[in-house]
Amino acid sequence: MAWAQARSATYAITDARVVLQVGAALSLTVNIPFEKIESAELKLERNGSGSIFFTSGGKRRLPYLSLWPHARPWHIRRPEAAFRAIEDASDVAAALSAAREEWTRKLEGASPASATDDQQSIVIKPIAAE
């Protein structure tokens, strides 16, 4: 079942949020705006793959079982959404950090670091067992 969940999942980083599109039988799209993300933690494996866990603030929380297996293991009372089993996880974490910094600059009214104002997103697929 976890294999099917991983095969059907797509993660994305936009200029204002992270998105998890998950679910093998029933599809669920989870949008987490940057303003709701308190922290993001990278867990890196020896082979360069890893997971990024998102701690979000606010009163609304998604049920752990709705996120599974795209939730941090054993954080049931306060579930944390996660980009699980991603290749080149440090590169994805760097892209996430850059997107968050750009969002913060725009929020503060500073000029963007890049010359374009095009909305771009980065799409990430989890590693699925063959």
C-alpha cells in the first residue's frame, strides 16, 4: 500500500507554498502556505535521498491518517506533512529555502532577487520501489 501511495504522490514548491498531491485511491491535495510553515527539517540518508518535514502553525491540522505515508512517523498528535523519500534531498531543501527567502523578500516589499516575475514551481516525485 505504501508503494502505491509513493507512486501516485507528487510534491511541489511554488513561490508561495508547498503542495503535496497524494493518494492512490482517493486523491488529496494539501497546500501549505509559507506563512503557515513554522519550520522545515531535512533528514538526509547516506545515499543523498531524504525527507523534508514541515511543522505548521495554526489551529487546523490534517489527520495523520490522511497524510500517511506523507507524514512524519510517530507524530500523531501534531502531524507534520512531509516530502518523503526524495532523491537529492539537499538540493530540494536548498530550492525550498530559496523559494521561502524570495517569498519573504516580496512580503517585505523588497525587489525580488531574480529579474522575472513568472510564477515557477518545482515538482518532485518520491522514490518508489521498483
